[in-house]
Amino acid sequence: MNKKYLHNNKEGGYAVMTALLFFLASTAAVVASLSDGALREVHVVRNESFSKQSYYASESAAEDAVYRIKNNLSIDSTEMVTVASSSASVSIVDNGDNTKTIRSDGDVGGTKRTTEIGLNVGTGLTIDYALQTGVGGVDLLSGVDVIGDIYTTGSINGCGGCSISGAAIAAGTSTLSLDQSNTTPDPANQSIIFGDSTNNQDLSQSFVPSTDLSIMKLELFIKKIGNPSNATIKITKEKGGKPDFYNPIASGTLSSSLVSTTYTWINIPLTAVPVLESGDTYWIVIDANANTSNYYEISANTGYVNGQAKIGRGDINNGWNNTSPSGLDAYFKIYLSSADVGISGEDQYNKMSVGSAYARQVSFVNATGNIYCQIGGNNNKPCDESRSDPVFVGLPIALDAIDFWKSEAVSGTTTSGNISVGSTGSTLGPRKIVGNLSVGSGGTLRVSGTLWVTGSVTINGGGTVTSADSSKSFVIISDSNISLSGGAQITGGTNHHIMLLSTSSSDPAVTINGGANDTIASAPYGGILFTGGAAVSAGIANHITIDGGADVVYSSDLSQLNFSSGSSGDTFNIESWKETE
């Protein structure tokens, strides 16, 4: 019995040991499996961290290169940029066609991320509307179709056969009232010189409005001596008997290129249209730079009873002084207007069709979308009063942009005398033409750079104007009137448009009578007339009139438009930005 008992215990010990070995083996397998998964997860997390670091290094280095190129700072064709503990190599390739390519390679722990940026020469411009105007507004007559949106700080007046496919937005009215002015005698018997020294650097003129309305327009009767730099215009309230220099309620730019060496009324587009309170004193301030050879002179008298002129410095305490002789008043005009009228069709039987309407007052409109207004009448829908009045939006073409384009033209060649492009055609630009430019007799003008024409531009007789490069857009500027008629064409397409821009204050300053097809017409100080079945891509002006079955068809690529100079060494703009690896 005892032997048998001992034999059974020995067999049980073997079984326990065997089970223990199997347990240890399986545990080891599980631990190994878990450890391998954990190691893989650590590796994945580490690679993800490296990838992010590489991306941030690549983007940062690329941004640094863009900043240096756009601001004309020193940069080599290859650079190594360190960002924290990461680094990226940057290569810059000049493609030889006014474009550059920036490639930035970030590499952390063998994980690479690459950013590639394309730059080109030119001035960027965002055109968000098929038509955009200042206080002059938009008049649509006789079967006009606008495919796109319209924005104006004036009014939109339409007809029964007129349609706007998108939004019609009117932030004011086209009715102006000359409220305050000082204009006689002409010629003036006095003048005020400013900008010729630090003591006479700035000029200010006070005025008192007679009614509570918005300031819509400012004009100055001024000339220049030499070639002074642009001056900043400010409209300010009065503080302590002088202008509140650092708190303007509206501002603008006096562009030297628009000022002649003889006295001329210069319109100053304002960035805002604040309501002025009758009986309160306001100031017009011209914030200029001092130069003994290049300065301004404004006509003056002693006849304006609602204000006074001061000379001096607005940026220092007690910087304003009396004029010499004392008591002079500068020549100026202040126009006021209300903002209580907006969008209107012809009458109750001839309503204008719109996608949507947004103005303080909307009348005689059929809208497929909402009608946002405070006052409405004879519309197909009641006013949706959930929105306040539309806000003021300035024209997209600033004076600085026009000055820059003109400088681009001057950087090429300058021609004195008229240029006529006939049947044999011609390629021009960048170029300044001191004279007139005409295109006709079936000829083609291929624009290869910015053109600045001091006289008029006439395109007729089957003439054609087009971009010499299908990847670039160009500007033709005229300081006089622009006319297109007689079956003339402006041809273009995506990323290669021609803009016809007049700096004249005439209405119309630009006339397109038939033809055109693909152009952007602009007259920021004057008016535009589209008629005779003309077809255009966009219009920008103080006032636009469309009749005779003319159409405007907005192109979406105008929202990211870039005008090339046609010359080298100019400002670069971003054309593309993408990650390639």
C-alpha cells in the first residue's frame, strides 16, 4: 500500500510540472505578442510625431522664403532653415518667365514632408461682383442680363426686362447734394503751399455740415510742384479746436499721379461714408510728406464763413498754425447724401428679376430668394427685416494699385506720340505711351505688359486685343476716355484677362458698344456705358449704365485675379501652394 501511494504522488508531480511549463510558455507567448504590438504602436506614434515636425519645418521654411522674396530681402537659391529642433532645406528656382518655384523639404528622423509654392510677378486683385460701383449706382435699361452679383454704395435701378441672376446689394443712393464748398473766385486770388517743409507739412480745413447726412464725396482744387509723394486724406471731428488727427472717421488717398501741374478738381474716394451731424465742426486733413522740391499748392480765399484753414504738423502737439496771410480757406467741395433708397424696378407692371435683394428700400422686384429690406413695396415677397442696412464696401481698385501699374509701364519703354495698331498687328508692353492708342483695321494688339496711355484708347474696325501669354492677365490704363465699338473684340479666358481702366472722371469714361466678349472695364472716378449687345466679364466704376441688350457674365476666376507686369524685378504674388510629399 505504501509503495503504491508513493508511486501515485510521483506521477502527480510530473503532471503539475508539465502544466506549469505549458502555462509559462503560453504566458511568454502572450507577453511577446503584447510587447510586439506595443513596440509597433510606439514606432507608429514616433513616426507620426516626426511627420508633424517635418511638416511644420517644411511650411515654416517655405513661409520664410516667401516673406523674403516678397519683401526684397536677401535669400540664396538654396537655404537651410532650422525650426526648433527640426530643419528644412529650401530651393528657389527662377523659371525665367516672371515666376519662381519654392521647394521646401522637411526631414525629421527620416520622415520627409515637402511644400511647393509658385510665385508670379504682378498685382493681385479680388473682384467679387459682376458689377460694383460707388455712389453713382447702377442703371439697367432695356433687356439687360447680369449673370452674377451686383454691389453698389448707390442705388440699383432696373427695368421689366432686366434680370440679375445673383444678389443685388445697394448700400446707399445715387443722389448727391453739394452741402459745403469754397470755389470762387476762379482763378483764386490766394493759395496755400504745403508739403514743402516740416513746418508746413500738413494742411487742414474745417467745415460745418448743414444737415445730418453721410459724406459721400470730397473734391479738392489743387496742383503739384515737382513730383510729390501721395498724401493721406482724413475726415476728422474737432477736438480742442483742432482736428482729432489720430481718430479719422473716413480716409482716402491724394494720388500724386492724378494731380496736374495746373489747378484741377481732384475727387478723393473715401473708405467710409459716416453720417455727419449738422452744426458740428469737422476737418479735412491732408497728411503729406515734406520735400523742398516736391510739394502741393491748393487754391484759397478768405470767403468761406463756416471754417478755417490751418498749416503745420498734425502728428505733434500744438503743431497747427495760422495760414500766411492769416484767415485763408482752401478750395474744396463736400457732397452729402442719404442712404435710405436702394433697389427698384421700373413700376408695378415692369418688375426687375433678381436672385435676392438687400437694401434699405426695395421696390418693384421679383426675387427667387430673400428680399432683405426695411421698406418694401410692390415686390413678390415681403421684407425680411432680420438684417440691418448693407455695410459700405470700397471699390477693389485702390489708388496705390493704379500707381503701381503705372510704375510697371514706365519700367519698360516710353513712347512719345500716338500709336496705331493696324492690320499687321503688334505686341506691346510694358510701355508708357505719351499720346493716344488706337487698334483697328482688323489688327490684333497682343499685350505683353502693363500699358499706360496718357491720352485716349480707341478699339474699333474689327480690331482685337488679347494677352500675349495665355497664363497672364494685363492692364491697359488711360488717363482719358476708352472706347470700344465696330465689332472690336477683347479675347481672353481663365487666368488671362485684359482690364481696360480709365482714370478719367467723365461719365462715361469707358464706352463698350458691341463686341468685347472678355474684358474687365473699370472707371473708378467716372462712369461706364455698356450698350449695343456688348458682352463683358465685369465692370467697376463710380456709375454704370447698361442698355441695348448688353450682358455681363461674371467669371469665377476673377475672385483671384493677378495682373502681370511683363517686366522683371517687381512684386511677387502667390500663385499656388501645395504639399507634394
